[in-house]
Amino acid sequence: MLRNILIALVILVMGYMFYNTYSNYETRTELAGISQHFAAQGAQEVGAANLVTAIVVTYRGFDTLGEVTILFLTASIIAFFLKLKDEDYDSSIDHRETSELLVTASQVLIPIIFLFGIYVFMNGHLTPGGGFQGGAIIATGVALMIMANPNVRLNYHVIHWVESVSGVSFVVIGILGMVLAGGFLDNKIFGQDGLGEFGTLFSAGAIPIIYSFVGLKVGAEISNILNKYQKSQKEA
Amino acid sequence: MVTPIFIVATALGAGFAIGVLNKFGKNFTGGLVLAAITFMTFISYQWFSAFQFGDQTPEYVYTAGFMPPLSINLLMGHYEAFVTLLINFAGLLGGIYMFNSLKNRGSNAQVVYLIMLMGLNVMVMTRDIFNLFVFMEVSSIAIAGLILLEKGTRSMGAGFKYILATSIISGFLLIGIIFAYYFTGTLNLDGMIDANLSGIKGGAVAVFMIMIAIILELKPFPANGWGLDLYEGSNAGFSAVVSAASATASFFVLSKVMDIAGPEWYYYISLIGAVTFVGSNLLGIKQENTRRMLGYSSIGQLGLLMLILGFRDILGDQTPYIVFGILISHYMAKAGLFWISGIVKSKGLKGWAVIRKKPFFLFLMGTFIFALIGFPPFPSFFAKWTLVMELVKTGNMAWVVAILFGSMMEAVYLFRWFGYAIKGENEHLEDFKIEIHKIVPVWMVAIGLYVMGYFTAQFTEVGAEINFIPLAFVGLLLALDFLPVFVKNTIAIAGMLAYSYFIYPDLEGDTLRLIFEGIFMLGGILALIAGYAYKGTRAGFYPVAILMYAGLTGIIEAKTTLEFFYGWELMTAGSYFLIIRGKRSMPHGLSYMLFSIGGAYALLAGLGIAHVGQDSFAMDIINNIQYIPYWAYGLLIAGFLTKTAAVGLHIWLPGAHGEAESDVSPMVSAILLKAGVFGVVLALIGMGAENNQYTELAYALGWLGAITAFVGNLMAIFQEDAKRLLAYSSIGQLGYIVFGLAMMTHLGWLAGFSYVINHFLYKAVLFLTIGAVVMRVGTHNMYEMGGLIKRMPLAFVAVMIGIIALSGVPPLSGFTGKWLFYNAVLEKGWYLQGALFSFSGILAFMYLWRLIHTVFLGQLKDNHRNVKEISIWFLIPIYTLIAGLMVYAAKPEWILQPLGNMIAQFFPDGQLIWDGGTAISKYGQWSGSLIGMTIGATFMTVLIWLMLSTRKAHKVKQFDITYSGERPERPETTHVAYNAFEGLYKAMWVATIPLVETFWDRVTNILHDTAGFTRRLYSGNGQAYMLHIVFFILITYLVIIGG
Amino acid sequence: MEYIDLGHISLLIGFLLILVGFWGVLTQKNIIKIIVGFSILNTGINILIVSLGYVKGKTAPIIDNAVAQTGYHDVSASVVDPVPQALVLTAIVIGFGVTALMLAYAMKLYKAKKTLEINKFNDLKW
């Protein structure tokens, strides 16, 4: 009890600290700093209609590399410490039977979800969305698959390959940016003129390619994590 | 030049590719990871050497083909190159060390390790604050995963707590970053610096959150329970990498982000650093678990670095040098210790005795511990020196006190641990195995420390003057340690002779230094001759003995205060090892070391004050101290008095000298103690000698000397152990010397110096003889000896002469000293002190009598019936020294006249007048030869009369005694020497109450209780640790930003 | 009521969620609940990030018809700040990674001691 009062006090002081910050906030009426440049020049410089994507993949592409690395790290760590052997992937456990509704719906929905995911990451430079969102959508498909059939055997070799190849490709494209254009992860690897027609699928240089790889990698990574959670339940 | 972006590309490329390459097996993937790290190390090295040896200018790496602030940029400058080199090199060595641990966990673990290093590299290089956040997350997630290299719930708990804590921290960081962006419109560090974020309304809070998060990454006390668990719970190899690579990276991040915060933050960074340094090290003394103890030490060292960083405006150009010295020492030494802890596999400190089964481990461990504490020749020594000099110069004494106190605490637990390793019981412990890939990294950092130390010294003008030749000779002896005693002893003696010959021209004409150098070098050679009596290899003896002599000669040769302090610390290290070699010497070795370090820190502070307002570090700056000179001289003298064992600081001496080996006791008593005297002499000369203005200080010193003389002699009376008796006697004799010097008159100094030479001669004779006797009879207890005159007549004669000289009975040199003393006391008018001194002289008779009577006279013990005369190798130095005593007695003017001339430089008034061999003072005259002859004649008369009058007496055989029908239960109680002074004890017990011991015990207990109580904060509950962090943040907030 | 606009409201909600998250993290004993607390905390921070990018009366930073409808010539005058939106994406992904790792730890911890009480995992202390 005393402890909770203490914590309440702590939260109160923290609230006071936040209030000080809050009171210094004023709603902006126009853009300031670097964002002004992004909004004004972004479309021309990078060729992506979606400015957020332009920032995520190109201007701050290095952050995105870090992000992908974090997902990759998490998957790797989970892999080594939930420690699955090959046979675990093929093992099956008795689960409560899944409902008919879920099984049937999954059969209809999974292909559509996958398709939608691919659409989202391929059009990341045009519409809201992108590699992470698309990858996450694909992974929801995998989650649905696992829920519908808890003993489903995902081909983890494929997952690993997708994960590896898309990861390496991301780095290679980054280096290509250095060789062919202005710097690491520069999207103008086809040259300034190779940005394509603004607003179409094949535009914004390397962005759709990078985002596709990111999408595949994220999808594979999250599926991998889900799969491992599922398969290591036996031990629990 | 390979652009630094390839550090990232290599790591990620290899990391991502391993997913498909793992079918080639874990050795292949492990090799690939190491190859990648090697390449990363190469890139950093290439840049570093271009900066260090070429004229490379810092280079920005732009990403995405846009300029910052639009895109993220990396900076490769001199510091960045150095820090990434450190990170990658630690990663490489750690990768080699952990090769098998990583392999057992599979290719995924190998990849995570590689990526962690990459994350740390980017943290160092990036100039974008959000990018910094991302890569901090990369490395902390990787660390959270790698903790699980070690199996078991302990590491799991540690890992989870680590994630909880870092999540809270990164939450605050993120809030801070986004507000910083909101206020400045940029995420670029340089942009934020230009925008003066702290100056913007509301920006201060954003700065606060960023800064506090980055400070928390450095695990400040007390919000660091999670950090300790990390060090304790993870694989030893990994703890080493965290301590070396990750902590270094976090520290560098703080150094670059604090530019945003501006100077108003510097004070708080220093404050947090100081609290961490002192707090962690204080709690460290309570640790019994090695790994956790090292964790406390690591955190403490980072605190020290933070403290230094906060002072960077004040330290100016010196900052990089100081940071380098402390950082590199900690980096290498701590990694080495963690790695050793993984090989030895002992959790508790006491189990470390096992490392003696592989003796070279003691060398490694010793190297690391001495480097951490800041002994020469390691980089931290030079860095700490510079740090203290600069802080004192700028009037930051309170900070110096905090630094020295924290360092002292660190020394307490590290040397206690080292003591267990050197002396602990190890027979029941199971030997450990060494794998080649685990020992190679340890050797590399150990050798690296010496190399770095040498270069650190060359870096400054004053450090470059240091003479490393004696130290190189120590290294040579260490390399030859496998040879038999005879060879090594000859090499050592030859080396000392040669060195004395070469050094003589430098000292010619400087009588003061020649006297001390003579005592150190010639005395050292004589004591070494006794070493021929030993058989086998006597492993480890010669390097440490020569280390002590290297230090001693370093003190004499010192032209600068740095050289002096350097010699002082070498001497301390060498003598510590010598002392701890003795049986049952563990606690005494520790207390010797702690008093020495305490003394050295007092010295350091004193020399620091002396440097204020001076341009140079030349030795003569102590003759002209401009800033708080009372404090300076007080500190200097207090530092020196720890070595002369003045009362209050003496408790280490009896055990240390008493338990030392037979030929070591004279080294540490007759010779080593004079180093303290030399220091006191220098300080007193500095105080102005005849024109001394610090009369109160001298007056206090006089009383201290007199009381020391009294207490030392009194305690000597009640000893049953012959060597301890001599040890207490040394305390008393050194009290005489200090008393004489403190009078600050010509006669007082003459008396003091005559005792310096005297004490050297007779204490060496006595310790060598008694030591040799002990070697023969196998006991220190006097009541277990007796009648040895029949077996060892030569030893008897030596002791006889020694005690005559010591007690001040004419005709030997002790009388000379006494005569001078009484003259000096009368002249000075210190009657009360003089009375105490005189009474001490009487006490001296009471124990000296026992030494001859109990050991050599009386009945021979049964088990000593067949003992032989003491070894010839002891007799040679003993009789050489006796010859010296005889010359001194017969022709005192040969010694006293040059002494008088030397002292006259400082005290021209009140000199003795010499008329041939007769000395004339205000109060009378005295001639050594005349007195010798008178005494000789008297003695002969009495002897002849006795022989004539007792012609009819018959010899009593040994068994011609009865016990009146009683059979004593404890035979020693029948020995006349046993408890001989019971009556006196009843009268004097008040004076023997171990007040000083009680005082120091109290101090120790208070420290231990404080540490024991405070560390309960670390309840082990992850939630409590989060609460600590939040508390830490809020309290700092209220302090810095306020209400 | 110029004070109560969208920016202020969402900022307030963000801060409140952070406080709620902290409350959960600091008071709940169950590890899963602590992880939920962190999720709330992260959500709060993410809302904070997005709301700081808010510009009054502007549309999403995607150059399409919606931008044209705002009636400004210049894109920079018609969209909200795209940078926080890019950052929040990264923050979400990092949050996801950390949460996944925490959950994996929770599984391991539960397996080791058959409990999820956080105060049971204090093998290392002092």
C-alpha cells in the first residue's frame, strides 16, 4: 500500500514534468525546419508521392536499415534462446479443435491478405503504407494460418531464404547507391532521370525495390517469430 | 581508405547472409563473423592511424545522397576512429574468447554478436540523434539477447531486468528527441547545437530527457542494479565486451550529446559521476562475488570518466589525455579480469587462490589490478596524476578528495581479492583448464597495458623524462624467473652494482641523495647476498625485489615531482609483493597496501597543491609552495609518515615486517623505511629548513616523533615473537629520527641523520641475524629458543653488537646518536618531548636484553641440539655491516663531519666544532675514539677482576636443575623470557591499549556497515530497479530544472 | 476555444497514456501485465510523436488529390509534418521488437520457475 502511494507520488511528479512540457506546446500553423524542405522538394528530389516513404526509405534510409536490423535481431535472439531443433518444427501437439468458422474463413482470407500485403509494400511510395505495414499484413496472414491449424508446418527453409536474401539485397542496394549515386542508400541508382514518372508504380528509383525487400523481410521475420512462439509451446 | 559505412555494410551483409550460409556449419559461420569483425577493426585502425600518424582531417559520411540535416550523416574524426577501434578490437578479442560459447548457441548467436558491435560503431559515428536512438536500441536489444549465452535462471533474470530498464530509459530518450525536434526543426546534432536548444523556451526539458537517458545508459549510482546484474549474470567473456566496448561507446555518446546541453550541464555530469564513482566503489568493498565486484568497479570507473568529462572546459587540452589514460586502462584491465574470471570459474573471492596453480596468472591478474588502481607504468597512473594536478590547480579540491576516496575504496576490494589469490588456501580447490583461445586475448591486453603505459608517458613533456631502464630490468628478471636462485641472485646483484656505478656521477656532490642512495643500493646488495642461502628457483622473488629498488632509486634520481611519485608507487608495489610473500602475511600485506595507497594519495594531493602557480614540475617547486602551503606540507608529511610508520599510521608494520621472509625483513625495515625519511627530509627542506615558517607543523611533528618512539619501544617490550619485537623497535627508532628532524636545528638534523645511518646498519644486522636464526630453528617465538650461543656463536656476536649499537651504550655508534640528541633537545628546549624520548631509550634496554638473553643464553632446547651456525650467506652481509658499525664507532668524524657539512647547507647555525676526533658543542665535548678506549679499559678491568674472583665457580650443566617436584604443564612458562614483563605490563597497560587499531577497526566497520546497508537497495527485483530509474530521473529533474 | 485543438488533445492523451503505462509498469507484479504496461507506454509515446507533427488544418503528407483540395499551390503549405510520421514508424517497429523479446523472455522465465511474479526473479542482488 505504502509502495503504491509512493508510486502514485512518483507518477504525480512525472505528470508535473510532462505538464511543464505540455504548457510549452503550441499548435503549429506551418511547417518548420527540415520538414519544410521535405514537403517542398521531396517529390522532386526523390520522386515519391508519399513523402513519409521518401523520408523513411531515402532521407532517413539509414534509420530504416537499423529498424530492419532490430527485427532481424529479435528474430535471431528468439531463435537461439527458444532453441528449436529441426524436429521441433515438424512436431505436432494436440490442441483444442479450431472452429469451423475460422478454418473456412482462413482459406478464403489468407490469399487475399497475402495479396493485400504485397500491394501495400509495392505501393508504399504512392499510398499510405510501405514495407513494414505490408510485411506486418503478410504476417497477420501467417498468424491466421497458425490459428486455423495450430500444427501447420511452415517451410522454415523458405522463410530463412526470404529473410536472408531480402536482407542482403537491402544492403547491396544501399552500397549500389554509393557506387552509382550520391551515397549509401541513395535511391537514384538509375540516375536522376531514372526516377520514373511521378505517381506511377515504377517511380521513385530504388524505393519500391527497397520497400519490397523490406516488406518481404519484415513479413518473413514476423512469421518466423510467430512460428517459433508457436512451436516452442511444447516445452512450456 | 575504406569508407566507414563499410563497417555497417560488412556487419549487416555478413549477418543477413548467415541465414542461408549456416548450412556450412557453425565453425564456418563463426569464422565468417570473426573475419567480418577483423575487417571492421581494420577499417577503424586505418582511419585511426591516418589521424594519429598522418594529417587526415575529420570526414563526414553522407547517406542517401543528401546533405544533413536532410539526411543522416556519420562523422569519422580522430576520436571516433579511436573509439571504434577500441570497440572493434574488444569485439575481436571477445569473439575469439567466446568462440565456443557462441558456437554452442548456434549461428544466430554469432550474428547477434556481430550486429551488437555494428550498433556500437554507429552509436559512436552518427551525428543524427534519432539515428543514435535507433542504434542504441540495436545494441541494447542485442545485449539483452546475448546475456542468455550463459545458461540458468540467474542470467535470464538479469536479461529481463536489463530489458525493463533499457526500455524505460529509451522511452525517455524518445520523448526527449521528439520534443527536441519539435523545438529545433532538426534531428541533426550539429543543427541542434547551433539552434541552442537549452536556450529555447521548453527546450530545457527536452535536453533534460535526452541527457538523463544517456547518463542512465552509463549506469549511474544508485539507479544501476540492472547493470550490476548484467555484469554478474552474463557469460564472463561477454561481461568483458560489455565493460570494454559497450561502456566505452556509451561514454563517447555522452561526450558528443552533451554539446547540445551546454555548459550548465557539465557540473551535474561531474556530480553524478562523482556520486557514482564513490558510491559504487564503496559498495564494492562488501562484495564476495567476483563478477559482481568487477561490475561495481566498472560502473565506478565510468563514473570517474563522467566526472572528468564534466570538467572538460576546465581541463581544456588535457581532457583527451586524461580520458585516454583512464579509459584505456579500464578497457584493457577490466576486460582482462573478466576474461580471467571466466577461465578460473570461481564465483567467490576466496576461491581465487586456485590461480596460483598456474603462477603466470598471478602476473596477469596483478597487472590488471595495478592498472586499475593507477600504478605506474600504466596509462591510468599518468592520467590520474595529470587529473589531480589540473583539478588542484583550478581549485577543485573537493573533487580531488572524492576521486581519491573512491580510488581508495576500489583499492580496498581489489587488493583484498588479490590477497586471496596470492595467499589463500588452495589445496582443496580443483585445478582449472586453460583453452588457448581464451588465454590469448588476456595476454594481448596485458601486454597492451605496458605498451600503452610507455606511450602515455612519452606523450607529455614531463612523463618523457622518466627513466624506464630499472623497470626494463625488472621485466628481464621476470622473463628469467625459471632460472635457479644462484643465477638470478647474481644477475640481480650485478645489475644493482652496474646501475649504482652508472648513477653515481649524477649524484656526485649531492651528499643528501648520496646517503640515501647508498642505503638503498648498497644496503640492497648486501641484503641480496643473503639470498644465496635459498635453494630452488624462489619464483617471483627477484622481479619484485628489484621493482622495489627500482622505485627507491627512482625517488632519489627524481628531477620532477612526477618522477618522484612514479618511483614512490613502484617502490610501494614492489614492497607490497615482497611483504605478502611471507607466511601468514595476507592481512598485513593488505593493510600495508592500503596505508601506502592512502599515503600516496596524500602525497599526490600535496604535490598537486605544490604545483599551483608553478610552470614546471621540477622537484624544487616544493621549496616554494604558494597556495595553502600548510595543507601542502601537512599532506606531504602525512604521506611520507605512512612509510615511516608514525604512530597512528603504524599498524601495518609489525605484521608486515614480522611475517616477511628472513632476508626480506631487513629490506623492508632497514632500507624501505628510509624512503619515508627521505621524503620527510625533502618536505622539511621545502618548509624552509632554518627559516621554517611552519613552526606549528614542525612542533606537532616533534611530538608525533616522540610519541612514536615511546609507543614503538613500549610495544616491543611485550612481544614474544623476535621478529615482531624488532619490527616494533623499528617503529620506535623511526620515531627518534622524525623527532630529531622535526627540531629543525643543525644538531637535531645531525642526530636524526646519524640515526638514519645507524638504524640502517644495526637493524639490518639484527633482522638478518634473527632471520637466519629463525630459518635454522623454525620458530619466531623467543621462549622456544635459548642457549643458541653454543650452536651459533657468530650469530650471538652479531646480535650482541647490534643491540649495543641500538641501545646507545658506548662505545658504539648508538651513543653518538644519543649524545647528539640530548644536545639538540637542550638547545631546542623541548624538555617534555626530550623526557619522553629519554624514557623510550630506557624501554629499549628492556626488550633488547630479552633478545640476547632469551635467544642465546640460558638452556639449549632439546630440539635445537643439532642446529648449525647460521648460513654463511647471511654472515657475509652481517659482518660487512658490523664492520661499518665499528668504523662508525671508532671514527665517527668520518661520517659526522660530511653529514654536518651537508646539513649546514640548510642549517648553518649551531654546528658542531671538530677538533680532530673530538666534537664540541655548546654543552660539552665528546670523542668517539677516546670513549671507546675508556670503555674498553673499564670493561677489561672488570672482566679480569671477575675472572680472577670466580676461578672456583663450576659450570652448571644443562640438566642440573629441578622443578621442585612439579612438572610444568606448559613448559614455556618456566622460561625466563616468557611473559617477562608481566609486572611492567600491570603498570603500563593503559599505554598499550590498541587505540589506534581500534580506531582503524571502527573506520573499517563504519564503511562496511554503510556499504552493507546501502546495497540492500539492490533488492534483485526488476520492478524496484525501474522505480530507482524513475526516481533518479525525477530527483535530477527537480534539482536541475527545478519546480 | 483556441486552446483545445486537435494537437493539444492528442498531446494530452499521449502524456496520459504514458502515465498510465508507467503506473502499470511500476505497480503490476505479473510480468505479462508489465509488458502490457510497456505497450501502453509505447503507444503513448507514439501518439506524442505524431501529435507533435500536427499542423493546424493540413492534410496527410502524400501528394495526391487531397493535397490539391487544400487549395494551396505549394505542397509545403498544405501538409502536416512528415518527419514525425516517419519517426513513429521506426518507433513502432522498435517497440514491436522489444515487446517480442520481452514476451520470449516471459516464456523462458515462466518455464524456469513456473511463475510470472516479477519479485520471484531476484537470484542476483546486492
